[in-house]
Amino acid sequence: MINRQLAPEIMAIESIKTGFPCKNGNAYHIVSNEAVFKLDLIFDSGGFGQYSNKFHALFASDLILSGTSKKNANVISEELDLLGAYVFMNCDYYSHSISIYGQTEFLGLILDLVVEAILECEYNEEELSVYKSKKISELNINFAKTSFLANRAINALIVGENHPFASPINESIINGISREDLLTYKNSTLANPTFIFTGPDTINISDYLNNIGFKTNLNEEISVEHSINTSEEKRIVVKKENTNQNAIRLGKMMPSRTHEDYFKISLTNLILGGYFGSRLMKNIREEKGLTYGIHSSITPFRTYSLFKISSECNAQLTNEVKNEIENEIKNLQTELVGNNELQTAKNYLIGSLLRNFDGPFNIADRFKSNLDLNGKEGFYEDYFKAIHQTCSEDILACANNYFDFNSLKYCISGEY
């Protein structure tokens, strides 16, 4: 009988096996013994960061199942429901992807339905009008949120307001997007996708993929990365009246995932504010009660990363929260992290990595993300090793090299 009064022994996890597949033509197959499948169609030419108006890509992606000359959006949705299928559209900075989920026994029927809906999508004017109204309503709601305004402002400070990641949307832009804009995007991007199939090895997915006709020629030159025009301003205040809560954002550029210090930067960020047991949470939320939540994050791109600290607090406590953030960064720069704190952070990060590979669908998501960022083979295995090898002295050096408080852009939204 198990003795419930004794904690189970903690076993150190020394390595990770991603289960990433090998390439076969333009397709990858991740074996799953479940009765359901997932098929990712990834169009490298379709990311919103590759177009002068990123909202053409974002709108066209969201409305890709909005109807054909034979079937409207409701009919397509009902037929997918009857087959037990679900389709998720995503357009990020580098690529446009369509993820199809369904029961394996209906694979052929589902793919025929989805591919026809995509290739013959006409972007019905009525559907587009409803979508625009929805987006305008969402925008008006967001304009009342200090968090939304602060995020827009800090992104513009870090990468420049003309960068696709930061370029803001407004009602005029929404109303200015036409059906022809969306058709042009679709006809210039849906070519030669990469396929990631997650399903039984008894299925020869090539038989299905050979019949999928994404043969459109590209009409637009694709840029790899936009230039960064960091604002010379260090601080900006976005005034929002009649609000008692301010949104605080701090951020800067960081090295990319290919940099030798990236793994140490990730662990340093985690200790600072990357999880619930971080220093910012313990100090500013738990001990001083200045905010309900605060966190720091790193968003990777192919040639750089973005570091941000985010929090909301009472308007009268804004400066105090800012000062405490500065104090915690200086503590990391002047004092060695204790062994217990460092080991806790390592265990958390290792556990997070393992959860990302728990099951074939999660493996597919990680693999897709790694492809999107041009990740090298063995990235996660190297990540695992680096976590184990990082010591307190490394964290101290990393904090001094990359987390200097005076190098951070600072934004406040609210009453100040």
C-alpha cells in the first residue's frame, strides 16, 4: 500500500526526445494511434509580415471559409459539423496556416470539403460586411482598455510604428479593405504548402495530398524580415481618462533563438517574471499587493526577440510598481540567485518543455513553430542541455548584459 505521508521521489530529467518527423517531399508525418487526425497546411508566402497591408492577410485568413459560389459559410460549417471536423485558421508574422481536425475514417470527405472551400472562396460581400462590423465593435471595446493601448504603444517604441508587428488598426483601415484585396491575397499565397499530418501510420497521406491542387503562382515578392526602426523615445504616456487602473509596459529588443545566450536569457526571464513563482510576482503581487498580476515574456522572431514586462495597477501606484521592477532587475544584476530558486526555475522550465511534447498534436504544434522560426535541428535538445548547465553566475552575467533597466522602453496607459 502507498504511504501517503511520504512524498514521491523526485527524478531528474536529463534529456528530451521531441519526436519530430523527417521530411518526405513537402510533407511530414507524425504517427498517432488515435482515431482522429490533424493536418496542418502551411503557406510560407502568407505571413502578415510580408505585405504592405498586413490586414489583407489577417482578414483573408479569418474569412477563408466564408463561402463559395455553391455553398455559403453556414452550409460549409454545417457540413463540417456533420463530419465531426474542425478547421482553425492562423496568420502569423511568417506564414499562413490552416489546421484541419477530424475523425480518420472521414479524412477524404473532410479534405475534399475544406480544400474546395478554400480554393473556391469568393469572400462574399455580405460575409465581409458582417466581419467588418464585428471587428469595428471589437476595436471600440479595445480602445477602452488601457492594456490594449499600452501594448500598441510599446510595440511601436521597440520596433517602429511602421513595422508590421506594430502597425495599428483603425476603423478607416477596416472599412477600406475590399473583397478584391482579399482575393488578391488568396490568389498570390495559396501555393505549394508544407503539410504536417498527425495520424495513423496505416494512412498513406501522399495519396490524399497528391489530389490537393494548391498550384497558384506567386504574384508578390516576399521579404524575409522587416527592418527595425526603434524609436529614440524612451518613455511614452498614452492618456486614458476616467480610468482608475494604469497599464504598464516595459520592453526592448533581445537576441534571436540562434544566439548562444538565448537559453540563459530565457531562464533569466523566467526567474524575473516568467511564471507565478517569479520575483516580480512574489514582490509586487504577493508581498506588497500593488497589482493583481505582473509577468515578463520573450517573443521570438527569426533574427531577434522581443522582451516585455506587463502589469496593470492602480493609477496612484504606477511609480511604485515601476521602482519595484527596477529593484528586482538590479537585484538580479548584483546578487547571485540561490540554488533553491534556480533549481525551482529550472524544474518549471523543463516541465513546460515536456508538456509541449505531451501527445502527437502538441508535437505537431512545436514542430510547426520550429519550422516557422527556421529552427535548427536539435534546438530543443540543446535547450534542455543548456538549462541543466546554467549556473547562478550565468544568470548574473546575463542580467547585466541584457536586462539593464535603463535600456528598456517604458509605456504607461491611463491617468498619469
